[in-house]
Amino acid sequence: MSDVREEIRSRLLELIRDVREHLRYLEELGVTHWEDLPATDDLRACISALAASERTGEAPSEPRAEAARAQATLDEEIRKEGDPMTSKRRAARSATASPERASEQPTLFGHLPLLQTAPPTEDRTLEEIRADVGDCTRCKLHRSRTTIVFGEGDPRARIMFVGEGPGAEEDAQGRPFVGRAGQLLNRMIEAMGFRREEVYITNVVMCRPPNNRTPEPDEIATCEPFLFRKIRVIRPDVVVALGAIAAQSLLGTKAPIGQIRGRFFEAHGTKVMPTFHPAFLLRAPERKREAWEDLRKVRDYVLSLSRERASR
Ligand code: SF4
């Protein structure tokens, strides 16, 4: 029993460290309050298990089981009272079904533009798409690249982050978002309650534009079908479009990012949330708060989906 107690104590300390880290990230992002974070469920479960064992003198139950019980209770409450997000989705579905939404009818998830999405493909895995990319020379960006930066993360991720294109660090390492902007993105992901390896990260173009210039329309048009195919394979709940180029590519619009950020759009069979690019946030830290509000909507939506799935 003392071993179990010791394990719970060390888990508790670990969680306190996690929460402290979270608070640091949130403070950096300009967050002033939040409703709940996934780690706090674990923390509460550990505290209640430890308190119960102190009270009864019996060996504490396994904290994850406590967390599962707490989640089941929460799910039951949501089932009885109705999840407000579920109601919103129901309303959004009926808006989608409305024939009046032929062009740009606003819905609870924002304006839903009609899109030319990628044609259906037979891709079953990301490896198949990578094999098709090969040693790509389809656009002129191949001349300036060192490495094709295909993307990385969980192939079954619920959230996908899409940037513009690789920079110098990414080109050298063959991995997306590993420079300063990548470090900020990592903190944003962690502030949402996820780990980098739990999401999928990629870009609109997979080769570094010379001198980090903006990718040109023909380069985007050549490379973006691969992005659309990745989305169809991963089937995330939300794609977060980081910056104007990603948002415009994914939504088929020329609207500035400042006009479209912070609203859910429907495209490529999923929800798309445009927000600011981390590189922009490094230059304009006063906009981090808006970016955090966008990411909080994504987190809340994904969590509401998981509750809905758990209650089925
Ligand atoms: S940017 Fe895309 S389309 Fe252009 S060469 Fe690289 S992988 Fe091919």
C-alpha cells in the first residue's frame, strides 16, 4: 500500500509541475482565465484518491480509474442536461441542410463558402502520399530546397496545424515548425492541453521558398493537392490554418486573415479555423490573446466532440 501511495504522490507532483508549466504558457499567450484543462481531471482524481486513502486507511485506487469515473459522471451530466455545443452543431447541421445556404450563408460556424475540394483519392495512408511526392520537381521550389518537409505527427490526429511553408531550420532538418515560430506553436499546442506528437503539423508547400519569400500562386496550386490528400487521410476534427496563405489555400478565398480568423469554416470534410501564424505573433505579441481565443474555440470543440463520442 505504501508503494501505491508513493506512486500517487509522485504522480501528483508530476501533475503539479505540468499545471505550473501550463500556467506559464498561458501567461505568455496572454490568457487571463480558463474553464478547464484536461490535466486538471487527472489532478483532481489523484487528490481525491489520496484523500480517500488517508480517510479510510485503505490503499488508494488507481488514479486513472478515478479520472475515468469522474469523466463518466461528467458525460452522464452532459447526457442528461444537454451539451450546448451539441445543440450548436445540430443548429449548424440544419443550416447546412438549408437550400438558402447556396453561396455564403452565415452559420454558427461562420460563413461556409462553397469550395472546390480535392478530388476523391484512393490514398489510405500518409506513406502512400509521401511515396507519390517522391523527389518532387513539380514546381520551381524544388530548386532551392534541401529537404522536402512532408509533415509530422499523429496520422490519426484530431487537430491538424497547417502553416505556409518551411523556413531555413525546417529545410535543414526536414521537419515542420522547428524554429522560433515552431517553439511558440509547441507552447500554443500545450496550452490547449495537447502534446505536439498528438497533433499533425504540415504546410501548404513542402519546399522552402528562396529567402523565405511567400510561396507564389502557381507553387501553391501545385503543392496544395498533397495537403488536401493528407487531410482526407488523417480526417481530423479541426484543421487550424496558421496565417493567410494556409487559410486562403484551405478555404479558396483571398480574404485577409484578420477578417476570417476566429470562425469555423467547413472545408475538405472538416472544420477549418483560421488564426494568426506563430511567426506573426513573434513580431506582434499583442495579438497572442486573439490567437489564444481562436485556439480555445478549437480545444472546446474537440473536447465537446470527445464527450459526445464517449456518451454514445
Ligand atoms: S513545393 Fe511541393 S510541388 Fe513544389 S517541388 Fe516541393 S513538393 Fe513538389
